[in-house]
Amino acid sequence: MERVIKKWKTAQIREEDFYRKIEGSKEDLQTYERGLRKIWKVFLVDFEFFKGKTVLEVGCGSRGIIHYIDQPCLRIGIDPLCNKYRDIYVKNDFNIPHLTAIGENLPFKNDSFDVVISINSIDHGTNPNESIKEIRRVLKQNGLFLLEMDTFLDFPRGVQNLVSLIDRLHLHHLSDKKVLNILSKSGFEIESHSVIKFTIRRVISEFLRSHFISGIKTLFATFLGAQLSYYNCIKSGSSLR
């Protein structure tokens, strides 16, 4: 466990560098925001859905989905680096509560939120299973959990170690099957589930934006069957809709 925590702390330094780079480049910021809009289209949930609800984003970073919801609702963002992003929140007038916390230990009572969102975050933590259990705990009955993360093929342990060595931002490289299994065992029912495979076009885009290291990593991930997986989950068998 000490080794995992050490890797996590190193990844957090890289995480802050990633968001600082986005904030410093108008082109990167526009690309990032376009990516968020695409994510929302896949989830098929209109922002009006959030009106009057309590909403938590786990791993909100410096700019998460939580910052773009334009409906009157109670929004809270948590991230291990929220204290590092205070200047970004102030600069962008993100006037919502931001708490420095981790997904494995959410500082909220049981049944606190109508919706929990996690975008490219769960696999960055030390224990995805515990994070998902915590998310279910803080969700109200019939609460909605929107999860997006990178998934890969089922690798032998040797390949897993190699992938983790190259992609140090993600501590875990789970298969889509594994994530579905974790969600099911944690007490979630899957309302909808879709995947978008990594493509060579995405790799070329990274290189054209002079992100050579990211481009190489994306190319490597593409050949390992990487895809973006989207899970629309309900805490119980009843639908919110």
C-alpha cells in the first residue's frame, strides 16, 4: 500500500501540471471544454435535469462538469488538489464549494446527494473499489451516478506493470468488464453503458498540438485497446426519470 500511495503522490504532481498547462493555453482550454461537451452528449442528460438537485463531482480538478451546470442546484466539487486550484477557482469566478478530499473517504453523510459525477478520476485514486462504494454511500436512494473513465483490455500482470510505468497519471488500468463488475458488486444498476474507442485521429491531434509525449502515450494506449467508457448508474432498481 505504501508503494501505491507513493505513486499516487507523484501522480498528483503531474495532475496539477496538467491542469496548469490547460489554464495557460487558450487552445488547450478550448479543446478540453469541447471534450467535456462531448462527454455530456454521451451521457444523454440535459443540464435542466439538475435543477433543484444536490450534485457532487468527485475529482473536479480545476475545471470539471460541475463548473458548467447552469441550473439552480446545490453543487459541490471535491479533489485532492482543490487547495492548489484556489487561484483558478477565484480567477474564473467558480463560486461553488470546493473541498480538498479523496474519493476513498468522502466527507459527507449517507444519502446526501441526488447525483454524483466522476469524469476520468476514479482510476487516478488509490482504490477504485472503495471510491465507488463511498459514492454509493453518499447517494440518496434512486440517486444517479455518472462515471466516465479510460478502460483497457484485460492485461497479464507483466503488461499491467508496463502500462502503469508509461501512464503514471492513472494508477489503475481497468478493463470495461472489471468496472462493470465493481459497479454491480457495489450495488449499482446500469441504466446505460457505452464506449468510444481511441483512434489514430486522436493521436494525430495530440501531435499537431505539439503534445509529443501525450501523443506517444495515446498511440501506445490505442494499440492496447484503450477506450472511453461511460456508465449511467442508479443506486437502486428504480429510475430517476
